[in-house]
Amino acid sequence: MGGIETMFDAARRQDEAGLVEKKVLTMPSFTTLGGQIIRDVRIGYETYGKLNARGDNAILIAHYFSGTSHAAGRYAHADTEPGYWDAIIGPGKAIDTERYFVVSADTLANLNTSDPNVVTIGPASLNPETGKPYGMSFPIVTIRDFVNVQKALVDALGIRKLHAVAGPSMGSMQAIEWATAFPDMVERVVAVIPAGLEADPYLVGTLNVWTAPILLDPDWNNGDYYGRHGPYKGLAMALKTIVLNGRHPGWANAAFGRKPATGAGDLLREFSSRYAIEEVLDQAATSKVCWMDANSLLYTAKACQHYSLGHQGKVLDAVRRIQASILLIPAASDLLMLPHYASKAAASLRACGKSVEYFELEGDGGHFDGLLAIGQADGILRKFLSH
């Protein structure tokens, strides 16, 4: 009990300080869904609140495509921004850390390899067999692999039952995958801006467009760019496309209209002159390039393309295994994970006799409303978790 007591004491001190501590799970090896072995696995995670003696008050948070385990709180008092779901995670909030033990982990092949608060293994990591970065020799990983690593973490923390698994976007894929992979362990699923039960062809195609600029950048060099000039232009264009796809015309109209960029010259005489939205998209992309790894983006996109419950066209067989109650929370203006994906999933789940609730976020923020407007779901989330 000494190790568990120490963990509880650390969690209490962390809550009292209002700060989040990054921790690390290590695994000697991990076998992927495709049967390949990854050795010396290290995955970062953070926790909020305290696990009860029964080990059944835990809520797992799975992050979105370009996100990290930093779901709530701050690493330091000087941090300007808290974790992405701080609006609903914390003392007295919908996911009440005075009641629940909340766990969030970085995924395999997390994009943010240069963020000092991210711990992950992926293409940018050193292959222990060669002493060089894996590059494109890193095994293909899937949403199920993300879940299986989380299962190892949950077991290591002494969690016996998950009160809920929740996540936005790619996190919704993981949350629903949890309910099919370990049905006896998951009581509730909260899928926010969800992809549904599998990545449909349009989403697969969208992910292909995201990765194309990297593959076309000559500095990508078939993924062998570590230690030299990387595919920064391709990565920036990929990130710019992701940001735009995650928004909605209503957001662009309200935020920018047709205003010219700061210091723009004559738009009809100088080809380099730009509109404000172009300037902001470029700034959003270039600000992230220094944190992210191009190969890891490719691997994460591939994982999302492969997302399908059942994996071999047996989606309904997988759905029938689900025992959890499910809350689907799409965003009305989402042009990436269309609300249709959620309504279709709800119909399939109900047809199999599953308990499903549905709540739609309002606004014109697009896919980003699953992060920025999540407070709208506070009431239904509290009710769903307290059933």
C-alpha cells in the first residue's frame, strides 16, 4: 500500500496547489493490432482527483487528433491557458475531480514530440535496435492500439471499473472503442464531436488531403529527415488545412469578414497582399510546426483512417458487445465530423438495444465547438454521469 498511499498524497498536494503533474507509464514491449512489437514504450499521462478504495470512480479522457493528455488544469501558475476541457473537468465541475479520479494519456505517435510536457513513442523516437529514429519503419498503430496502451495504464493505476470514458473527435473514437474492447469495464461513454462507429470514406479522403502536403515536400525524404531540415513547409500546410477544416464559414465571416491582413498593401496591385483570414491561418500553422513531427501526423492520420469497430467489416458485431450507456454530443456546425455521423451511430446503437442519449452543441465554431463550446453540455453531462 505504500506506493498507492504515495500516489494519493501526491494527488492531494497537486489538487491543493491547483497544478497538474506529468507522469510516465513504461512498458518493456507492446504488440500492435497488426502484430508488430514496439519495445521500451513510454507514454505520458496526468491524473486529477483521487481513486477510491473500490477502484471504480475513474473517468478516462482520450484526446483529439492534435491534442495531448493535458485535458485540464495548468502545469504552472504562470501558464496562460489551461487544459482543453478545463471548463468541464475540475472541482465542482461536470467531471468533478472531488468525486471522480480522472486520467488522461498521450497517444502512441503523438504529434507534439517537441512539447516538453508530452511523452510518447512514435516515428521520431529512437529504435532501440538501431539507435536511430524509427521514421517510417515505426509499426502502424490504430485506435485500438491507443486503447490497449490506456488499458495497461488503467491496470497499473489499480482501476477496476471505468465510470466513464470520454473524448472529443479522435478521442470519441477511442471512447467508443473502449466500450467494445473491454465491455465489462466501461459503464458510460461520452463521445463528443464523434466520428460515429467507423471512419466513413469522406473522412478517410479528408485525412488523405491533410497528409498530402507532407508527402509532397521534398524535405520529407520518405520520412528520413531527422537530424536535417525537415518538411516544415509541408507540415505547416497540413496544419493550416486541418485548422480550416475544423472551422465553419460562420466563424470566418464573424471573425474576419473580408478584412485585409495587417499591413497588407494594395490587394489589386500586389500579389503578396493577403486577407486577414489567410494571415491568421498561416500564424496558427507556423506556431505549431515547432512542436510537431510530420511523420507522427502521418501515423495519427492513418490510425484515424483505420478506425472501424470490429475492424473486419463487423461493426454491428462489435456494437452488440457494448454494455455501456452512450452520450453522443455532436456540434451543429461541424463540417469535419458531421452531425450525421452521430445521428447514424445513434440509430445503429439503438437498433441493437443500446442506451443512447443525444445532445447537439450550438454555434458556428465548427468542429472546434467540441472544445470551445463544451460548457453547453454541462447539464446533460452532469446528469448522464450521475445516473
